[in-house]
Amino acid sequence: MKGDTTLKILGELKGSTLGMADLMMTILSSPYGTSIKGFEYRLNKLRKERRKDEEKIKIEKQLKRRFLDVVYKLEKGGLIKKEQKNGNFLFRLTSGGDKRLKILKKRKENILPETSYESVESKNFTIAIFDIPEKERRKREWLRSALKNIGFNLIQKSVWMGKVKIPKEFLDDMRELRMINFVEIFEISKGGTLRQIN
């Protein structure tokens, strides 16, 4: 019908403003004879897609800004140096940056995992015995705390016992901390047989 496009445009513009690009894209993508509701549907769909794209671009800009801020701070702090080679900018670690990297790696190695693990009851007793060197005192304290949280009770200074299963995550953390060689964990069956767990 003659005037349909005009009706759609005027109807859409009533009470709001509409960008020329949105208007043109909606009209051009709508098949001949599309109702006003169909036109509104296509326009809303186009706007939603644009909002998603705008949000994605906004997030990418934020990430890029954060990255550039970090690079700027590293460069300003003398940890990296910007060099130009064949028209491209390259970054090189300075001696100060190398020292800082070593400090950060050492700090990361000293971080111990959480001591909370899922405790599952067992029908058999489990015994944990350990002899951790004095230089690894922090790891020893971590182990005591973890055993207590799992459900073990102190029997003697470095001997713990409980009617619980040893969580796999706990064993994995001990391996990662290189403590497994200092700890013996046994399960005692009802018949009195010992079975080593680690």
C-alpha cells in the first residue's frame, strides 16, 4: 500500500529519535509488505545486536586500556624498555625487571594452598605420619591445619588419625608443594592390614 514506508517511519519517530542508519537498515532489511509490528521487531533486534557489539567493544577497550596502563607503569618503573626495530615497537626486560621477576616468582612459590578440603567419612581409620624439616616450617603448619580441617585428630606430635578418606586435591597439593616424600599416609582395614595411600 502506498505510504506504508512513510507510516512506518513516522510511527517509529513518534515519541523518540531514530538514527538514520538504524532507520535505513530496518527498512532495507524488511521484506515488502512488512507490518508495523514486524518493522518494530526488526528495529529492536537491530538495536539489541548493536548494544551487544557496543558492549563487546567497550570491554575490549577496557582490557586494552588496562594492558597499556600496566605497560606504561612497567616502563616508567624501569622494568621494561621500549625499542623500535623495523618500524615495530618491541619491549625488552631490563636488569631491574629481571630482578623484579625473580622476586615475584619466589613470592608465588611461597604461597600455600587453602587448607579446607571436602571431608568424607570412612569405615576405616587413616593415619598420617610426617617428618618435615625445620626449614619447611610453614609447610608443616599448613599440613597440620589441613589434616585438622579434613577431620584428623592429633595422636602424637607428628602423628594424626581419623576415620576419613584422604581427598585427592589434598594429595595433589602435597605433591605440588614437594612434601609427599616427608609424609606417610596409611589406611587400616578392619582386619588390621595397613595400606599405604600416598
